Amino acid sequence: MKTITLEIPDNATALDWCSEDEFPAQLRLAAAIFWYDRGLISQGKGAAIAGLSRADFIQALSQAQVNPLQVTPEDLNAELERAFDAHR
């Protein structure tokens, strides 16, 4: 596993919604949700970055109001075509 060191202002971790000890995990989760929402990473990769199970990451996506499904209409049409072709 890689370690990344970030320099942030001392007061940046003085938050009402998490402790200083919880801040790194919250930062990893926020990054994973951000990247997932933009289609840059998969659910599995997001879960790994956040240090969660895939089920817990899906729940975190829901809590962040991010759709856990990344299927575009084009992807769905292509999948349906493949299914129809395979069934013929």
C-alpha cells in the first residue's frame, strides 16, 4: 500500500463533524466518492481507497447522494444488444 503525505493548515482538521483522528479516513472517503462520481474509478477501487467493503462504500455513496450505478444510456443499449444477440 502506498502512503501519501499531505500538508494542510493546522486548523483544517478542527471540524465539528469528525475528530482529528477520523479526518484521514474521511478525506480518503471524500476522494473516493468524488472520483467515483466522475467515473474515474470503479466501486471496488473506491471501496479500497476508502478502506471500506464494497457494500459499505455503496452505502456511503447513497449517503452522499451519489448514484451507485455508472451505466450510461449507450452502455445500457450495448449491453441489451449483446443480450439479444446471445439469445438469438
